[in-house]
Amino acid sequence: MLSLREVHAYYGHVHALMGIDLDVKEKEIVCLLGANGAGKSTTLKSVIGLVDGLRGEIRVCGRSVAGWPPSKVVALGIALVPEGRGIFPDLTVAENLMMGAYAQKDRRFYSNDEAYVFSIFPVLKERLRQLGGTLSGGEQQMLAIGRALMSHAHVLMMDEPSMGLAPIMREEIFRTITTINQRGTSILLVEQNAVLALSVAQRGYVMETGRIVISGPTAALTANSEISKAYLGKG
């Protein structure tokens, strides 16, 4: 569903990604762990077309997309839930959801996608006329995920979905991530809460200063003493 090979990214003279190799298979959750500044968000932005200085191969659903504009990448079936949610605070919930479907050429999907979002987040249907900026933090995160799903995405990239949420809401969001995956969507998850990320993912990658330093099944990563000490508070 998603494949990166020898991907390098640059911000001017800054070499942000240094030869990233990464895969997300069909109906799989993959987590991407690492300290702040390791390059996790840059990896997601590179896939979606938000980084100009790129080298290497990025394939989405079998198509090479390196250098494509974001709208064209999204139309292939991949969407990004950005760090900080990125909702439109002055638009209603309904309008935010509508913006998520902007790249969809086949409008027949719209009603089905909207019904799918409401089946996962019933509260959004209750808040349709409410401005996005007046929602609670948890509801805004639901809206950000729902907006991404409105693009009819087969692959969902999520950047820090638990950030700023209370523990109860954080657990609810992660239950939702599992539900979305069980319904057939592949997920690439960037998350500072490594315990939560490893609990829902099948495989994981660990980044340091723009490089993948270790990867494997989440059980193996959890059992790794260095990973446990650095990210799980053990050891």
C-alpha cells in the first residue's frame, strides 16, 4: 500500500531524511517511533507531497508519487491526519468534512464515506452545524480523522493523534484507530506514546536523526532492551 525506498529529504541545506526504507502493507498498522526532530513528521509530509527537496522512490497503492502535488497523491487513496489536528476552526463540522472530500472525483463515494465517518464518530453527526473551533480537543481529533477518511483513503497516516488529550480520550482514539484498521484501512502511525502505538501496531520502525535504526514486529521491539529503556520507561 505504501513503500519508501532510499528516500532523502532536504529543507534547504538541511538533510532531514537520510535514505528511508519503509513499507506499510494492506490492512496493517505500522508505527513510527523516535524522539522529537528524528524526522517522523517529515517522513509523512514527504509521502503526501509537502516536502520539495526529495530524492528516492515513494509508491502509494503501486504508483510512484515522488514529486506529485498533494491533491494528486490524496486522490490515489492516502490521507494525512496532521499533528495538531489542523481543522478549520471557522468552518462547521459539516464543512470540515466536505473539505476532506475535495480531491474525490467520484461524488458517489461522498454519502457512503460520510455515513462511514458517522458510524465511527456519532458525535460528529450531532455537531454538524457547530464550528470546528468550538469542539473539545477530543472531538477536534475525531473531526481531523473523519475529514481524512472523507477522502476515501485506503492508507491513513496519523501524526501524534493522542497529543494534548486526556487519558480516557486518548484510549478512545486508539480504540478507533483499531476499528478503522479492522475495517480495511492501512495505517502509518507516528506517536510519542510508544506504549499505545506498539499496543495497536503489527510492525514498527524507530528513527534517529533522519535514519531508520531498527525495525521489526512490535513484539520484538517491545522485547528490545534499548527500545524499552528509551521509549517504554523500562530497564
